[in-house]
Amino acid sequence: MADDITMEFAPTIDNLLEQDTLKWLFVGGKGGVGKTTCSCSIAIQLAQTGRRVLLISTDPAHNLSDAFGQKFGPEPVAVEGTSNLSCMEIDPSTQLSSLQSLQEVNSEIASMFKKIGYAIPGIDEVSTFVQLMKFVKSMDHDVTVFDTAPTGHTLRLLQMPETMGSVFGDQENTFERLERFRDSINELSEQFKNPDLTTFVCVCIAEFLSIYETERLIQELTKMDLDVHNVIVNQLIVPDPAKPCELCLARYAIQQKYLAQVDELYDDFHVIKLPLQRKEVRKIEALKLFSENLRKKLEFP
């Protein structure tokens, strides 16, 4: 029985790679914990299974172009040096000014948003959501991975289907032209709440504030009926017994204290532990190499 439990919650992302029905995967957490590196690495591993993967940044401070050393924009571009992986970066301000993506969904709705858009609180999240709608109907990828903004923005984005559905539902007579748009929103909301199709991966580091925010994020996701069963703990120090370092050992002791709390809090999660790197993880070859850590158990001395 113990072996079965160990296998069930293996400290790797193999559970995601083996989930053939997976369509939407969100990666998020507190700023500065390495979300983009983890998003890129997960996307690379998914692409290596033969699935067509689209990696989207919904963070206004885009980092995908920097991570891969390749320029991305509002349309999917194939990542150089690997197969089955494309990236795009959504700029909410650009999408709002041009309304190109919304125009392709429905020109009448686009006209309405032009008139009232700037008066809507959180219009950047609405604009980002509209761009998502484009891919609900026309996506030719098997899996979409979202490199999300810090926690608060991400929660608003994920709440967008329900929020907009509620608004349009209450104003049905006034917004008759939005009916089809509302149906698409409801469809996406159902997909987001289906654990066979959608899951969220939380990324944190072994420090108090990061773990606190991760727990808050998981509780909010659970309230929203969104699946989350993978937590990545990034930037972990693995001391070298042959070359003891006083500062490294001090930081290691702090991290191990919080790592024990993570193991206790999330004993029914896949907790993936990633080592701190000596160099920046940038460009495709370095990302490929780093991504292999997602499939290995990190050993400490």
C-alpha cells in the first residue's frame, strides 16, 4: 500500500504528461519565483510527448521572449530548436486599442466594446479573456499552457468566465447581441472546471511569504472548483558536502524548515522540487536541460 501511495503522488510532472485529455494548463504563483522558467519547461516536456503545445503569456511584463531568446507577439510563433511548441504574448493594451481578436469573433460586439470598453474596470483582463475566446473556437493545438501574471491578476482572469457570464445573464434583454459570446463564455467556464481538461500548477519558493500566498491561491482555486494537484518548489539549495559554504548551509536550513511544511500541507499533491541553478536558465537548450528536473526526484545530502 505504501508503494501505491508513493507512486500516486510522485514528485514529478509525469501525471500531467500522462493526462491525455489535458487541454488547459495554468502556471502561477507569487512574482519572482520562476513561473516563466517553469511554464517553459512544462511546455517543453508536454511537446516532447508529441502533442502540439501553445504557450501563452498573460502577464503584462512578458518574459517568454527573454526566456527563449526569441521574439514573440500576439500571434503563435514556433519555438526554434524544438518541435510541437509555439509561443505568443498577449499585450492587453494593444489588444484593447485594435480589438482585432474581438473583431474576428463578432464585429457588433467589437463595436460595443469600443464604446464602453474604457469605462469597464479591469478591462485589461477582459481584453486578455477575449483573446482566449479566439482560441476556444479555432485552436489547432492539443494543449495550451498559460504563463500567468502574479496571483491577484490570475485569479481575476480565471474568474472572468463566471463574472462575464453573470453580467450578460443579468442584462440579457439589453445585450441580446452578446448571447453567442455568453454561450462561448459558459462553454469555457465548464471546461475550466473540468479536471480532465484543466489544471493549475502552483510555483513557489521555500520562504514564508511565498508559501503563504501559495496556500491562499490554492484555497481560492478550490473555491472556484478549479483543479490543482501539482506544486513546484523552485530554487532549492542542494549543499555540496565536499565544499561546505556557511551561507549556503544557513539558507539550506531555512528552506528545509519550510519544505517540511510544504510536504505536510500538500501530502496529497505532487510536490516537485527543483534545484537552484548556478546560471540563468535562458534559451532553448538550457530550458530543455532544466525541464528534465521536472521528471526527477530531487535528492538532498
